[in-house]
Amino acid sequence: MCFYQQVGDSIVHKARETLERAIKLVNDTKKWGARVVYGDTDSMFVLLKGATKEQSFKIGQEIAEAVTATNPKPVKLKFEKVYLPCVLQTKKRYVGYMYETLDQKDPVFDAKGIETVRRDSCPAVSKILERSLKLLFETRDISLIKQYVQRQCMKLLEGKASIQDFIFAKEYRGSFSYKPGACVPALELTRKMLTYDRRSEPQVGERVPYVIIYGAPGVPLIQLVRRPVEVLQDPTLRLNATYYITKQILPPLARIFSLIGIDVFSWYHELPRIHKASSSSRSEPEGRKGTISQYFTTLHCPVCDDLTQHGICSKCRSQPQHVAVILNQEIREMERKQEQLVKICRNCTGCFDRHIPCVSLNCPVLFKLSRVNRELSKAPYLRQLLDQF
């Protein structure tokens, strides 16, 4: 056993020596104007500051041939690809636009080790990070990235984002594989499911989907874990926008953009506070159903969206015909969307005489229909406002 360990250590040591010689050769050859910014066991990243794609391919091939010539056979350095541009975050974590041949016109978005290719977060994190990086690579305009990120945060804060993009899916390891008192979402949901159906325990290795909802201040995060179906069926449950933005979406962005001196958390703090005020959980008494608080987290005029202490702001009240047209259009639009989505569901199930509830979390129509139904739940209140005119 000791012999095998010595052989392994020797291989690693000689590989490190070979890599260090290659790094020294690249850094000391002035005609290339190159600098090795990262090297790990059997590979290295070479920075060619100011070089074009054509120059990069030429110099890269020269470096590969020169390093190969300084090593005995069969040791060979292979020139693989050019990143233009590229962000090297940490060891084994980088992303860039990849060119594998000189004739390649359109680059390939290539990422290693960052959230765009990892499965330990929700899809929204991957989508927002990838889109932000593409904007950075293609436009070099931080203001466009800021607008995009703030727009996505506002959609989530206003409840307009799709729940499907915020579903986590973590592996279930079996009830006896966790330590006593472990706070694991997959285990917590399984315990709840087993209380009403002993057959509902997931298979070992199966991924258990869940979301994080709003709760009372001070409630532990593990108690805010819910199955996506629960959120779809219960209109009082809302995605915890504050958690998703501050703990999931912004940290990966910060790890990338902090390298160029950008504070992405300040983008979130610049958003209107009125939208962030909806982060507290509300439980409406039974006697208050049908009031404004049931449908709106803040008191906004449904016509112009301005703050008001009444249903319709004083400015819009001076234009009753305009108010009637806008509210009627809004109600009809919600009903039209619902009708279209229900029709799609019935075509999918093949049952046109009755509606079969969909339970597929992979179906985007399911989440769209849930969002439209929630919007349509305020139709009685809008009609109540219409009766005043």
C-alpha cells in the first residue's frame, strides 16, 4: 500500500515540475507577450492581452509546440481553445465565449464549475447568471446588466415570476442516512408526506422538489419549505422573494462582477422600497375576505398603479370613463388567458367535457394557469370598483 502511495506522489510531483517549466517558458518568452494566469496539474490558461482571435490561435499553437519540444516523448501540450472574452473566477471555475477553430464564426458559451452548470440551485439562478454574462461579453455595458437584473428582481417581488423557475430539487438519501435533528428540506418534506400517506416516501437517490415561501418574522428557514403543488393550490402562499434574491440570485452574480468592482447588492437596494414592503407575511382574518388587503400587498390604484388610500386614486376618479375601460379590459384579458390555458390543458389530457387537474411540475402551462388564476381572483374586487362608476 505504501508503494502505491509513493508512485502516486511521484507522478503528481513530476507533473507539477513539468507544469512549472511550461509556465516559466511562456512567461519568459517576450515575443509572445503572454502570461500564465492559471495552471493546474495538466493544463494552463494563458493571457494574451490585446490579442485578436487570429493572433491568439497563432500564438497558442506556437506555445503548444514549444512546450512539447522541451519535454521527452510522449509528453505533449495540446492547444485546445481560445476564450474571447473570459472570466476566470477561481480554481476550476471559469466561463467564456469559446472558439475551438480559427474558422468558427459564432462562439459557444462554455462554463465550468459555476451556477450555470450546477444543479444545487433553482433554474432562475442559472438563467439570470447566464444572461447577465452574455450581456457582459456581448455589450460590455454594465448599465444593461443592471437593468436586466433589477427587472428580474421586480418580477419576483411583484409575484409575476413563474414558480417553475424557483423550484429546488435535492436528493433524498433515505430516512436512516441523516443525523438526528437534521434540517434538510428533502427530509422535512418526506416527514410531512408520510404523516398522511406511508407510501409517499421517495426512493433513495430521488430528487425531491421544493420552494421557499414567506413566513412570520423569526421563523426558521426549514419551516418555510413547501412542495410546489402546495403553493399552486394555496393562493395565500407566496414565494419568498427576499430569500431568493439575497441568498440565491445575487451571490453568484456578486462572485463574478465583484472581480470588476461591481456591487450587485446595491442594485437590489436601489429598488423602490414599496415593493420590498410586501416581504412580510399576512394572514387575513375570515371577516376581511374580499377587501383590498386580500388582493394587493400594497395599496395601488389598479388603473395607474399610484399609491392611494382608496381603491381608485383621486386623479383617476376624475376620469370615470377611462377607469371603466381599463378595468373592463383587464378583467377580459385575464379571462381570455385563463380560457386559452384551460383549452391547452384539455387538449393535452384529451378530456374536453371535464377538466383534469395537472400534476406535472415539468409542464410550464401548469404554472402559467396557476398565476392567471391568482390574478383572476381579484376580478370580484375590480368589478366592485366598477360598480362605483
